[in-house]
Amino acid sequence: MAERPARRTAREMIAVVADTFDERPAAGDEHHPGAAGTPDGPLGWSGYGAARAEAAERTGETESVVHGTALVGGQPCVLLAFEFGFLGGSLGHRTGDRLTAAYTLARELRLPLVSLVATGGSRMQEGMVALTQLQRVARASAELRAAGLPQLAVLRDPATGGGWATVGAGADVVLALPGAQVGFAGSRVRPPDADPYAYTAEGQLAAGQVDTVVDQAELAGTLGRWLAVLKGGAEAGARASGIQPAPVPRALSRTRLPATGREAVALARAPERPRAQAYLDAYFAYRLTLHGDRAGGTDPGTLCGFGLHGDRPVAYVAQCGTATRPAGYRTAARTVRLADRLGIPVLTLIDTPGAANDAAAERAGAGAAIADAFAAVAEARVPVTTLVIGEGGSGGALALAAPGRTHVTADSYFSVIAPELAAAILKRPPSAADETADQLGLRPQDLVALGIARGIVGEAPESP
């Protein structure tokens, strides 16, 4: 288990990530329960006023959140940071005022929001008044999302309770510091036999709840790259109809078109054929990962994220040649929907023998996950470009393919079903799989003739 990071103050963390920071005043502090005349808050909690005064003297802050405009990695954003030293970074009514002010400022200035989260939850001394701040934050976050602006969160130590479940987990991109305590349940309220790893940044990464664990020394650069990519659609304010499709990748291999279906299948299954990782590395100047389905699952065979192609941001979903698991489809749908909201075109790379069909996949909701991927692609207002780079196995591949904008490589195939499975369903012997492949019309040139593919890349000329 990674060593827990040293706790830094809000302003120390701001200094770590920001080139410049212009703090905004905390307007409205005087208009809430707990202001002058009610020093012990809305519940009259004895000693609450004194505790606030002591926290203010110790930290130099008047609340548990600081916010303002900033440059992070040279990119403009609204930046907010929790001060854990102020009553454990807890959320009270004043905190809600400041958080909603930060979201509103981001919306008004049309800037991304970056949140540096370190909180122990809602402030008990304010009772339900404190808890309902989560509803205010959720509403402000939804309004920022509807405005087409990205939200990024950095999980410090600790990131627990309602602050994790709103500002943290509600962000589009979730980064975490190594060893940070992350979870809805804080250390004092967990079951006594709970696995401590599940409540760490690394455990949440493994469970698909965190996109990347980032060393503090690399945090500013990572945030800057994310902001540079995600601002693409938001900065332009462009409508989907004006967004140009992602260019089709160049083929990384050249081969003559297969003469038969069985040859097409053999080319697509060749171990030396270039895979998704190579295509992504060749296509992007740099790329950033979206990891996990936010429902407890990950699929290492499905790569998702955003990157820069030339100077253009492009989202990507890439299958890596394995059977795609439900978490892969859910992560893909999450990526496509985020790109659609931000006005960023999408590239999908198809390479799978089909969807995973084992018992674990069925229990994980394979059908619903595939349906959601189909829906995300169908609903996308931004253009989706697809290149089939290997196997195109049935609906497990089609779920991520763009209708009307699918291209194929010369060493790929796309089929209603794998030839072996088709032979079995037709009650043919296994030896008939090659003959069945010839009948399925799965070669690249067949797909173009059928109108399934727009074109073939990587076709080598015939020998003279």
C-alpha cells in the first residue's frame, strides 16, 4: 500500500499546481445561518463558534474552501481548494456558498473547474443545514455540465463523505494523489473488518472509480495537459454540426486484399499485426486516460481517453483484440458522452473477437452495457470516426462502430458472427469454419461493396 501523502494546506496545494491564482472574495458569508447573532450556528451547538474561531486562527482561513481564477499548466481555469485544517475540510453552509460561487464563476467565465479535494464530510454542528449543501453542489455541478464545461477533481488525503460523492466523484476526470484515503466512508465509520485498500486512491483506481493516480510532482503538468485537451469544444462554444470528424488513422501495415474469407480472418488474427496501442501512439502527440466505468469495473482490453492529434483534441475508444467486457462498454459510453458534451470528435478502433460471454460478464450486465454503448454512439452529436484494425466480431464490435463513417484496414474483417460460431450454430462440423468464412462476406472489399465500410486503408498494390 502506498504511503499516505503529507497533508498540505489549501494554499500550499494551489501553489503546487497553479502558475497564477487570483482569489475571489467569499461573498454572502453574512447571509447564512451561523453569521453574526448566531455564533454557534443554526443548531445552537455549544462551542461551535469558538471552534470556528480557533480554526480560523490556526489556518488563517475563514472557511474550509478557497476559490478563484488560475492558470494551471498555462491553461485558464477556476480553481477551488479545500482546507482540511479548517474543521476537517467539512462542508457547512458557508462552504456551500463558496463551492456554488466557484461553479457559478466557471460557468459565467466559460472556464473549466479544477477542484483540489480534501474533506472529511458534512459539518455535524450544522446538522441537516450542512448536509443539504450537497444538493446545492449537485445542482451547481449539473448546471456547469449543461453549459458544456469540464470538471476535474484531484483527490488529496482524505477525500471522504459528501465532498467525495459530489465534488470528487461527480467530476468528469478524477485524479488522485498516491496513498490518499478515498471513499464515502471515513476511517471512523467503516465496518471494523473493512479492507483498508478499498479506501485508498490505488484501491479506487483498481475499482474503476479513479482515472489516474498522479505523483504530486507531476500533478501540475498532468492537469495542464487535461485542460488543454478538454477545453477544445468548450472554448470554441461550437455546435456539433460545425465540428470536423477525427481524421482516419493511417494504416500501420500494408497487405494485399485477401482473396477469401478464411484469408481475411487469418490476416486479422495474425500475432504480428499492429494493435490498438501502436495505432494510438502513432496518432496522438499525447493522450490521457479515462479509466473505469464508475460502477466498480475495469477492462484492460478497452483503452479510452482524450488526446491531441496535431493541435486538435480527439476522444478515443480502442479495443485491444480481446473479448470486450461490460466495464469496457460502460467506460466507452462514458467517454463518448463526455466528448459529445464538450464538442470533441471521437475516434474508435475496432478489434475484438466479440463481447465477453462468460458467466461473470452476464452477471455484470453484458447486455445492458452493450446497449448503452450502442446508445452513446447513436446519440452523439459530434462526429464519430471508426477504423476496424483487426477482428470485427459481431455486435460486440458493432456497438462501438460509427454508422456511415466506418473504415477498414486491409488486414481486418467484420462479421455478423465469428466463422467458428457460425458453423456451430448451423450445425456444421468445426472443419467447415473456413468455408463458412467464405460465405459470410466479411472481407474488407465485401464490406465496402455492402456499404458497411466507406473505404480501405493500408491496401498494398498487386504485384506486377
